[in-house]
Amino acid sequence: MPLVSSIRVNSPNVVYGDGEHTSVYEYMTNEVCVSDGVCNVKPVKRSMTFKVNDKKPRMGLMMVGLGGNNGTTLTGGILAHKYNLTWRERTGEKKPELLGSVTQSTAVHLGQCNGEDIYVPFSKLLSMVDPNDLVISGWDLSNANMYEAVCRAHVYQPELCDKLKQYMEGMVPLPAIYDKDFIASNQESRVTNKIEGTKFDCYNKVRKDIREFKEKNKLDRVVVLWTATTERYSELDEHIHYNIEDFHKALESHNDSEISPSSIYCYAAMSEGCIYLNGSPQNTIVPALQRFAEKYNEEQAAKGEHNFVYYMGDDFKSGQTKFKSMMGEFLIGSGMRLRSVASYNHLGNNDGLNLNEHRQFRSKEISKGGVLDDMIAGNPMVYEEQKDQKADGKHPIDHIVVIKYVPFVGDSKRALDEYTSEIWMNGLNTIVAHNTCEDSLLAAPIMLDMALVSELLGRVEYKNEKMDKFMPLHPLLSSMSLFFKAPIPKPPMAELKDKGAKWETEMPLNALGAQRRQLEGLLGALAGISVGPCVCGPVE
Ligand code: NAD
């Protein structure tokens, strides 16, 4: 299977310029109107023009929770890859491979040349930053240096940790924002590195950290990625969390008991023009911050500047939920009626210890809970009878999630799932799955992907048929839902807001295959090519 290292598109729809290209994407969609019991469907042709800045920036990645298992696993993996560090295991010498990363380890099918399939690496479809070029920094409540922290994680082999020492020992996480009310009380002994002062002082300090990091490393773009301890949910207050002026005022006047540390990092990151990604389940990116991002980008566009901010969350889609969203797509998509999903996890790392307390577990339970909703909504044929149950507040699927802390297994998480579906003529089909894996080895590639893809999407502008100038993509990067367990739904457009639309309007995509197709389809459109299966292939 030949793999090419780059592509150039020959099409009147794609114009290459100096460090940028434009691509006109033409597509078919349907206008649907249901009235008096008749559904009229009108296929319509639409087009959208994308402008992509092809110059790779010098990119920084600042992780919140840098010294945790995920933070050290990602940092160690990137450094091992960059310096080509090898290590011995019982089965022989090993070399770093970035497996599990969609950007680094998957390819996109382009078509056939002389009957042979041709693929391009995902990372070469458009100009994407190389992981080896990332500049890494971040914050942690623990002052352990990154060598001590990678050893503490018990994820990498001792010989690899030893070889990483020269690169990681000098990396010490920046002091972090601490509010003991938001994370489990069992985390207190870890806190040796906090910012002193009020939450408003913390906001200013984090902004300063980002500015200094940018200046010192001459960076064009910084992505701030939350991979710290799961927080409890913030209780949203209509006088604080819904517009940025209220939010800022509450922070400044210390009316901040329901403003989480993660929301402060997010606000600071956006204030400094960064991308913010939330890898944990809590409701960090509150409506005020979502509106702030929209406003920030409108102001940038009005000034003719291009340093737009973006965000996406929540919670890395690394193991059980990823599997569930593939299994749900398979079962419900084949016309079976999935009726119960029972998920048990146990793990023994610090994440498991934190999730041992109810309020933090509850955040995780919520983020794992909605994963099947779009698949249920997408097949009303089999869930019609369950509609009434839903009206009574019941879910069409009995779905439970249990997480237990078992220290001995460390980072090696066990996930057990049982899926039971109603099938042909009242039969039942039960599938059981058991997955054992180091949790951080699954999370690290996803963290890398989301950082690289969000940076790339930050270099894209678009114009549809009604617009006279290019605009940035919506700050909520929904097309990256592939990487998130509970993708944040899009807030309503201004005109819908005026009509009293509730905060969430769009059901996020959770089905794994659909998420991958959406992202690949968008990147293909940006490049100016069509990707994915063509209906004519099997016909001709
Ligand atoms: P971890 O406990 O090893 O690391 C978290 C780190 O965050 C700790 O070093 C802690 O000191 C630090 N921290 C806590 N609060 C902080 C703050 N306010 N500012 C800065 N640092 C802070 O956990 P982990 O295994 O690395 O997981 C990190 C997060 O990722 C967790 O919330 C977890 O739920 C989430 N997550 C992990 C996976 C996975 O597969 N590993 C999947 C989905 C989500």
C-alpha cells in the first residue's frame, strides 16, 4: 500500500498562494419541510470557501497538570521520539512509536493510481506541526520535577525513565491554582506548588506565565490543555457564569466560590489569545467563557487581526467510552435495540484516588453518561416505544457506570462492559468486553492529536455564499468531537438566543465512526479533495 509524503491538488477549486491556499468546497445537502403530514425534500447544492494558512507556527503546549500521569506520559513520549531513545524490555529493544495517535499513525485514502490504493499520512494532508517541534511547559500543584514525576507515574520502563532524565529533570511545573473545594480531599498531600493570593491574582499570574512562555520561546501559538485532576461541577449562577462582565466582576470582587480553578485557567488562556482544551469532565467552559471566545474573535476580525481563540471539551475519549461509542454505533446502526449497558472500571492511579470521592466521580459519571444519545436519536425506528419513558425522565437504555479505586493495579485500568440488546423476534444479544491498559498510554496520543488539530483549525477561515469576507471557524471546535468523551454542544446562534432558545441547541456527535468521518471530511475539504467512500465505486 503506497504511502505518499505530501499531495498537491490539481483543481480549479484549489488555489495555492504565498504560504496559504484557498479551497472551494461544493457539496449537496437537503432542505426539508414537513407540513400537513407531507415531507418535502429538496436537494440543494451549496459551496463554501476555505482559506488555510499553510505556515506552521512555532507552537507551545502548556498542560495544566503537567506532572500527572498523562502530562508526564505525553511529555516523555514526545521527548523519547524526538531524541530517538530506545530501551530494553523482556522481549527485546524497543523504540518510540506514536501509536494510538490519529494524526501520527493513521492515513487517509486518496484514490487509486494504476489500480493501486494510494494513502497520505493524516498529518500530511495539510501542514501540521511536527510533535518533535512542540515546546512544552505547564502548571502542577506538585513541585516534583518532570523526571521525578515520570518515575512516580509507573507508566514507562525504568530504563526509559533513566534516559529521559537529562531532558526532564530540568523541567519543573509552574505553581498552580488551588481551591481545595474543587478536588478530592485526598489530594491535599500532593499540594506543594500553589500560587499564593486571591483567585483574581491567580488569573493574572497564569496570564503572565503564558506571556513569558510565549516570549521566551518566541512562540506564535500556544495551546493550553487541561489534564489535571477532575474537579467537581461548578454550581452555575445566572449572575456569574452567563456573561463575561459578571464573571470578571465576580473574580475581581472575590465572589468566586463557584468559579473553579479550571475556569480561571481557561479565562486566562483565552485572554492571552490561546486555544483551551478540556481533558476532564467538569463544566469548566461555562457559558460566560464561550461568549467571551465569540466576542474576542469578533473583535479580532474587526481589527483585521487573526489571533483567534478556540476551545473544545470535555474529557479525553480514551478507553471505555471510545469503545462504547463504537459498539453503540454498531448495535443501534444495525437495527438492534440496545437496552442495557453496564460499565465497571477499576484503577489504582492518582486519578482513581481522586474519583473515589463522590463529587468528582459525579463529574465523570455525567461525562460518560450521554455517549449513546445521538445514536438513539439517530434511529427512531427502534426507540419509538421508549419515547414515552424518556418523557418520564427515564433513559431508553439502562446505563450504569461504576468506578472503583484499586491501588495495586496502578495506571493499568480495567474496564468491563456488558451490552444487552433486543434482536429479531424478541431474542436477546449480550456482548461482554474486558479491556486492560495503562490509562495514560491511551490518553497521551489523544492529547497530542487534539493539540495539533486544534492548532491547524486555528489557521482556517471560511466564507459561505452569504458572506462577503472570511471569518474564523466557530470558536467551539465541534469537528474535534472524535477526541472528547462528552463533546460540548454548540450554543445557539444570536437570532435563536433572541427567540429564547435554550443554551444548548445541537446534539453533539458521539458515534466514533461518524466523528472520524466528520474530521477527515473537513480536513479533506480544506485540502480541496474528497475523502471517504464514494457511492459509485461499488456500482460501476
Ligand atoms: P493525575 O492525578 O496523575 O494527574 C493530575 C495532575 O494534576 C496531578 O499531578 C495534580 O497535582 C495536578 N493538578 C490538580 N489540580 C491542579 C490544578 N488546579 N492546577 C494544576 N495542576 C493540578 O491524573 P491523570 O491520570 O494524569 O489524569 C488527568 C486527568 O485526565 C484526570 O482528570 C482524568 O480524569 C482525565 N482523563 C484521563 C484519561 C486517561 O485515559 N488517562 C481519560 C479521560 C480523562
